[in-house]
Amino acid sequence: MHSEPQIITLRSDSISVEILTAGASVRSLHIPGVPHSLVVGAEDRAVYGAANRPFLGATIGRHANRIASGRLIVADEVHDLSINEPPHHLHGGVGGFWSRDWSVVEATETRAVLSLSAAEGEDGYPGRADVTATFALADGGILEIAYEGSVSRESVMNLTAHLYFNLSGKPTTQDHHLTVAAASYLPVDAGLIPTGEIAAVAGTPFDFRMGRRLADGPSMLDHNFCLDGGRQTVPRPIARLSCEEAGVALEISSGEAGLQVYDGAKFDATIPGLDGRGIGRHGAIALEPQGWPDAPNQPNFPATRLRPGETYRHDSHYRFTRI
């Protein structure tokens, strides 16, 4: 019998965050002087967990993004992963970490640590996986999210926080400005699987290096940006999202190699947001620091392999300010 997901609220003078144990999800985030949540969440908490198909605010694993045809080769052994975006595997599959109820290890006023274990073979992955998610508030309106993980035998790991943002609280984010520190991106095929090409953003609508309105970007945006400098141990600035009319900005720092940007084009207003209004097309933008999509099948992409005795770690910081 499953217990009801717990609600954990972190508070400081500059930020408050609501976290649910269902999917280790960030449901809302507020800063002083802004009446609405800057993280887009669902009004009905029952959406979180197995029903959270848009992955609102959830922790994604074992492997974020798409793996083509659910085919994973590790140590010359083929593993068939669960298919939840036919014919592909997306965000850890049918029973991904986003769908599970996590255990609370620690919860204070400004810090929460959640844990989860996945058994050998769950969703087709080799090895047992043990992971923790740490959410902590820092001075200056910063939410820090850190993931750690280990495996019992050679496998893959690529975790991310699937946070959606809307800085204005209005029905669309197309007036937001986005800046991404990436000189290249990954073109995709019709199934949103990377073609293998690493393409320069220069001269394309994908060039966000100097910042541009989302409305002036690609007509469809669900792509990985190859962050300058590759994967690093210490978070560095990778992206900025701002809305001049709302007077709010978000700066993201991360140690990850990629940033998946999804413009929320598939939202169809069937899920009421925290304000009770259906989340519509472009009503939220997802910015997901992570390893590159389909990395296990793309030898020229940064590897997402993890071996026994190694510790996977992902650190990302989200700083919210008034402008």
C-alpha cells in the first residue's frame, strides 16, 4: 500500500519552494514581491507521480531525455528499455524516477534530502541504482539542486530537474528572453532523436548566445544545446531567462554538458496550473541541465556511463532576481 506523497516547504528570506516526494518534484517557487509561482506546477497534487506525463517539476532518471528505440548497449550487452514515447524510451521510461515516491532522508527549514533505489532490471536498466536528491536554499534567491547516484554494475546515469518556468504568470512565455552559453546544438529527426550531427548555432534561430525572445527562436524548440566547456565539476553560468514586463530574471549555473530547452508547445490546457487556469501552448518553458540525449548510442557524444565504485553527481543552481 502506497503512502500519500509528502509535502516539504523550504523557506528563507529570499525564496520559498514547495517539494513533493512524488517524483522528488518542485511544485512551486516564490520570491518576495512576485504574486505568482515562477515554477509552473499543477493545481491538483494527484498529477504528480505516475500521472505526471509532462514531467512537471520532477526529478528525471535513470537517464534523462530520449534513447532511440529503447536500445541500450552496456559492456557489449544489449538491454531493451521500456518504451513510453513509441518507439523510443523517454526520461527513464514507464517507471522512471519521476513516477516514484521518494523517501525523505532529511528535512529542515532550508534543505531537504530525498532518496530512491531502483532494482536491477527496472525499465530494462542493468544494475541496481541508488540515488539522492538534495534541494537547498542559499542567500540571494538561489535554489540549489544536487543529485548523487551509484550503481551495482556497469550502467548509465543522467539525472535532471524537469523544471518549467513562467516568469510573468501570463498564458504564454513567448515574450521571455533566453540566453544560452552554447555555440552548438543537436539537430533532431522527426522522432526528436539526435541525428548525430553537432551543428553550429551561428546564423540559425538556435543562436541564443546573445539572448533572443523565444518568439524569435525556432518554430519548434525541443533540443539539446551543447554547453561551452563540456561537463564540469563546478557549476558555471549556462543560461539566463528574463521577462522585462514582469521584472524577473532567472540565472542557471550547472556542471552539466547539455541544456535541453523545451518550449511547452504540447501543453493543451488540460492540466490546470497553480492559478486554476489550464497550462496552454507555450505556457511554460523547460530548461533541463543534463547529459546529451541518446548519448549511450552516440559514440561522439559525452558518455553517460557509470561503473560500480564511481559516484555520479549533478549540481545546478537557480538564482531568481527582480530586474
